[in-house]
Amino acid sequence: MTALKLVILDCDGVMFSSKEANRHYYNDLLKAFSRPPMSQDELDYVHMHNVATSVQHIFRNYPEIKQEEIGRLCAQTEYAPYLRHMIMEPGLLGFLAEVKERGFTAISTNRTNTMDQVLDTFNLRSYFDLVVTASSAPRPKPAPDALYMILEYFRLPAEAAIYVGDSKLDEQHCKGTGIAFVAFNNPALEAVYYANSFAEVRQLPPLQEMLRTEPDS
């Protein structure tokens, strides 16, 4: 059996509770054009998809609004003020520090340029060896491109990695890659493992085996 060497995390819904940040951001875009707030289904959609796809989705019923105007508004709207609505998942930092002593950590997210702001605002850069976004991968989730990029970067087989995600998009992202999928706070997903906290992720068999080994000197 191949030992676990790499833990890959999704950002939104795993590292952070960020639905409120997304709600405020996208509703403000709609409000700028005097349109009503998102429905619950739309909020769920933007929580999983990259910003370009999300904006297209929430404005799909307003063909009278020019795409150029929407694009200009997005470019002018700073995301930083919305970070205050993001809540870091309890136990994240301790978990990452422990894993990094014995292996590698990475992020695969459908965020784009906002990921740098998240990393800097919450001082997370030192906790990750690699971050792949919808901007740096050839195709965003649910395509598996980012996961294959991460495996290639570390020169590891799929069996040496796990991916922790919380959505159907994450499930599809991981499916067929050979990487074990951990469903986070979502028992409805098809996964190899299930966990509701990082304390529970730590108790999963591959993590227990990894954390029993001596840290690299």
C-alpha cells in the first residue's frame, strides 16, 4: 500500500466557511444593476464555481445588460472588503502544520485572482507547498486538470494523495484520478472517506499512518 504523502484541500467550504462572503459579493454586483439578490440555488452555484462562470450564471436572465458592463464592474470591484465575512475552519492551521512536517500540502480551488488575497490576509502562504486555481489550471473544476498538475509537480502517484472537498463539483473533480476523495461536511457525496472537521480528517486511516511516522529532519 502506498503511503500518504500529499494532502490537497479545496478552499471554500473546507478551509473556510465563505458562503456569506460570496453572498455579499455577488449580490452587490446584482445590486449595482438594480437587480434582486440571488436565490438559494444561485448562491449554492457561485459557492462552487469560478467567478467568470458564476457571474454569467447570475446574470443569465438579464440579457439587456451588456457583458462589457458586467465585466467592467467585476474588474472595478475589489474583493478584499468581503474577506471579513470568511470564517476559517477550526483546527485548520494545526492540521496543516502537522501534515507539512511529514509530507506536502496543496490547494485546488476554483477561485481565481482572489486566492492570493485570501492567502495573504490569513497568513496562509507558508502552510502550502503549491496552490492551483482556476486561473492557473488549463480547465477549472470539475475537470481534473489541477489535480494532475499537483501530482506532476510533486512527482507522486495518485495513491499517495487525498483530496478534501465539500461539493458535487469536488467529487467530480476527483473522480477517475485515483486520488482518494474525502467528503467534508457533506455525507451526500460519493467518497472514500467522510469527515466533518479537521480533527476527524486527522483520524482517517491514511492520515493516522502518516502522522505516526517521524517528521523529516
